[in-house]
Amino acid sequence: MRKTVAIFSLLLFACSAQKQGVVDSVSLTSECPKNAKCTIELIKNKGITLKKDDFGRDYYELSESAATNVIKYEFSRIVKGDIQDGGYREEVIFEIEQNPDAIVLTDTSLQNIKMLYGRFCFCKGQTGYYKVGQGALHINGTKTERAGLLEFEISEVPQVTKSFAFQLK
């Protein structure tokens, strides 16, 4: 009898701990260009608050959110040696629901998920964050595994990253 209660309790705990369909991880499925490092991160229970600095430039802050997670993709060029001002980094950040259904967003509707593109380099006047208003995000799959693809363009500055694919589990 004790064994049965213990096993039942263990199963009950395991089932309640696994929320069906909630995203727990993200992985990059597209290739990264040579001489670069690409990463993708899921920041759980966070949302994006869009802000403007004193010069009217966009930036963001992360805030607590029980309803959303944040996905952050980063491309960093690998610099040989100690070349000063040789660093180059791009970032794409957006928020998704904790338990997303299929998502298809295009162009200006990408701002529904507060998508930003960041470019950081020694490129005078061409660094900082920009709102993404041209492109498409597709996420589809089952409740336990979803595939995503983002394709986008920024008209304000040159960019290396124009698309990436990822998987949510």
C-alpha cells in the first residue's frame, strides 16, 4: 500500500510539474556564417518594455511577465588578435507567449511582439536598436515542439543577419 501511494504521489508530481505546451528551451537550427558565433537564448517569464533615450533612439528593458518569454538571437563576428574597434555584433530580440500557438506575423505586425534589431560596431551613426517593420516570423508545430523562422530586413543600416531558424521545446 505504501509503495502504491508513493508511486501515485510521484506520478502526480511529475505530471503537474510538466505543463503541456509551455516553452522551456530554444535552440538554433540554422547555420552561422564562418568567422562568427551565433547564439539564441530563451529568457523565461520576461517581457519587453520599449523605451526611447534622450536622443529619441529606441532601446528596451526586460520586465517580469507571467504571460511571455523573450527570445534573444545574437551574431558576433570573431575578431583575430587584439584589433581595436574590430568588434561587430547584431542582436534580434522579441517576446512570445508562454504557450504559443502557430504564429504568422509579417511587416508592421512584427511590432505586436516588440521585435528589435540591434547593431553594435565602430560604425559611426549606424549603431543601436531599430524596430523591425519589414519581414516575417513563422512559428508552427505541435504543443511539445515548434519550429520557427524569422526573415527580416532593416532599411536604416546594413545588416549581416537577415534570417535564422530555431526550435522551441
